[in-house]
Amino acid sequence: MKPRSILAAACLVLALGAGSAAAQGTVKIGVIAEFTGPFADYGTQIYNGMKTYIKLNGDTFGGKKVEFVVKDTTGASPELAKRLAQDAVTLDKVDILAGFGLTPNALATAPVATEAKKPMVVMNAATSVITKQSPYVVRLSHTLPQDTMPMAQWALKNGIKRVFTLVSDYGPGKDAETEFIKDFKAGGGTIVESVRTPLANPEFAPFIQRAKDSNPEAIFVFLPPGSQTIAFIKGYEERGLKQAGIKIIATGDLTDDGVLEAMGDPTLGIVTSFHYSYAHDSPENKAFIKSYVETNGTRLRPNFMACAGYDGMAAIAEALKKTGGSTDADKMLAAFKGMHLTSPRGPISIDPETRDIVQTVYIRRVERVNGQLVNVEFDKFPNVKDPGK
Ligand code: PHB
């Protein structure tokens, strides 16, 4: 062997040696999410939730110490998300892919999970079909059909008969629209009109005017929380829909705890269906909120994405305990399937057939409690599976 190839061979052995030593002691989790741009709070909430779990439970599970490798998709950028996932696997040698606030980023990454045989833990993205895109996807957040179905039932039971639907024109919005229309019509309701607003830079005024002109009893809404939900509520208020007697009904994405204060008093009285409320009354939620604030030193109120980040990390920890620290995708998926956890949101489990979450969906109303705007739960639908499957 020439000296240079001996050197190369030595480097290779060193690299392999370092790799396997690392593999023995640590588990690397690639956190791929939105940390800048209009959806920056999504990644922040998810990652803050994950760190909160570690703060409360330590960083070693099944004998392996958890390390995070964080990657910023900067928004809804499927090509970038896919490349970041590939880099995470090939360059950073992550064992698990996690995060995913937005559906397009999760959909683009699923084939990477399949090819690389890595577990992929979805901590928000909520379009029903995501779990079908790879056998290694498991979801600890929610699906839009799951959160929508109880809203349709509640509206029918409460005498609402004519509804206008307005959703964001991509996966979760289409899922919400389809489920709401199906359930509402099956219960005898009438859909007066359905509109979809663009995911990028929507202008709500013309859609809100159309809703007013069609004179429904309520508008059913799904919008991704943040600047869009703030703009929608502002338009609803300015165009006098409340005064015209047109109610809002929605999934809790609209009255997200993280942006509720920014939307202010016009949200008072809005009824939504959702799986997590900051105001959920349980010891687990109180401990979660206290630790979230201590861990992250932030004024951002933990929301459903933070809760799913926390639960996603809990599921990874429990799976590692079951596999004795192995991150083999088949072993980890076997551990996830049928898993039960007590989440800050209430009891949750992973459906062994679909790898999707089963959970209680609550009906809530926005109220001011101790000076804070919160979603107060007043009814619930236990053990809801994704009806989209
Ligand atoms: C999604 O892109 O899947 C998504 C984003 C925000 C939500 C729900 C779903 O509140």
C-alpha cells in the first residue's frame, strides 16, 4: 500500500471508530422545522416542547444520551426540507427525524425516511395522508379531520344549519373542508359556499365580504396560525360580520394559544374544537407549562405544537427504553405502535394500524380568565381517531 492510501485507510478507520463509539452512547435527533420566516413560531414551539421534556425527564433513555441537530426549513419549502433531511442523515448521521410544522415539509421528507430507514416523528403537520407516505412515520400531533369532525357535530347539535367554509388552499385546509362538508351535510346542514385562500400572502377582505354577502349562520374556518389568523379576525371584525349575526366556528388552529392575545377581544366567544388548550386543567399540563417557561425563558405561551413536541420527545424516550437504546427503524416503530402516554392535553395513544394519534378532542370557548384570553374547554369527544383513514 502506498503511504497516501495507508493514511486514507487510517482516516476511514478513525471515522468509523468515532461513528460507532458515538452510536453506542448517543442518539441523534434531527429536528427539521420552521425557525425563521412567517411560520418561525412553529419550529420554536416544537423544539421548546422537546427541550421541556428533556428538562423534566433527563436526556438519557435506554442507555442513550439524546443530542439534537437542528435544521431550519425557513417556511413551507419542500425541496429545502428534503435536502436538510438528507444532509441530517448522511452528513450529521442522525438516527431519528423529527419536527415538521408544515405539511409540505413533512410530505417531502417522508421518502427520505423510507430510503434511509429512519423513524420520522411528526410533531405538527396535520394532513391526514402524511402517515401513509412512509412506514416509518409516526404522528404525535393531530389531523385536521380528527379535529374537524367534533366541530361539525357540535354545530349541528347547536342549531347551526347554514355554513360558509373558508380554508387555506393546501393539505390541512382541504382535509378540514372535506370532513366538515361531509359530516355537516350528513347531519342535515347546508353549505352555502366554500372558498380556499392561498397559503402564501393571502388577502382575506374579498373572501370575508363574500361570506357576509351569502348570509350564513356561521363561517367554518381553517387557517394556519400566525399572521393569517390575526388578519382574518381583523377582517371579520372590520366588516361587521359579528354584528350581522354571523358566527365563527373553527378548529382550534384559529384561536391558537400562541397568538390569541395578539388577536385580542374580537376572539371572545369563538367556539372551536381542538386537542390541546393552554387552559386544560390537569397536573400534567400545569407541570408542562411551568417547565416550558423555565426551560425556554420565553414569553411565548406554549401551544399545541409545543405540546406535540413534548409528546413526540416522550414517545421517542419511551421507544428507546423499550428497544434498549436501539434506533433500528423497525424496532422503534414496533415500540411506537399501540403506545399510550399521559400528555399535558390528556390521554393519547398511537393507533397500531395507522401510526396516527388517538386522542380526546375538546370543544372550547374563548374567554377572559384572570386577565388572560384562553380557550376554556366545556365538552369533549374521547378517543377520536383520524376519520380520514
Ligand atoms: C400543516 O401544515 O399541516 C398545519 C399547519 C398549521 C396547523 C395545522 C396544520 O395549525
